Amino acid sequence: MTATRTFTLDDPIIIGDEEKIPAGTVITVRKPGSGELRGLALNNLLQLDVASLETLAPRITSPTIFKPLAAAMAPNDMLQFGTEVVDFLLPKAAKPVSPTE
């Protein structure tokens, strides 16, 4: 399994009137280790809890999506991020078998 995944922001991250990260930016998400998950409930992450994802984002993203930036993400981009996180957390047995395996 790969230790990183990427997704592309569909919408810019804007705080106030300032565009912090433009649409089209590729965000790299690194597989979290136990240290990055400290203080978070895995169940909340699996349920795509936004507050938990906002806390985790700066720990595993590049460019770094700090908590205020994560809070300003469009819902569709937060879902993309959360989907990558969930994929890292699920055991192999819980994932569908791909045709190439």
C-alpha cells in the first residue's frame, strides 16, 4: 500500500478576502502514524467528522493545510481529504478487491 495519496482542490481555500490556496492545487496526504492520530478517535475519522479531520490535516498534508485553512475548505474538498484518510485507516480485509489484484 502506498504511504501517500493526492487529491486536487476543486475550489480555492479563501479566508476573508484572501485566497490562501488556489483551486487546482494538488494536496499530498501522507498515511498517518500513531503519533499523528494522538488525541483523535478513529471512529470519528471513519465517520468523516469534520472537526477531527481539521485537527489531522496539518499533521499529514503537503502543502500544509493548517486548521483554519481546513475549516475554510469547501465541503467537496473536505470529503476528498476525508476519503483519503479513511482509505488509510481501513484494514485490507475491509476494502473491496480491485480487478488488478
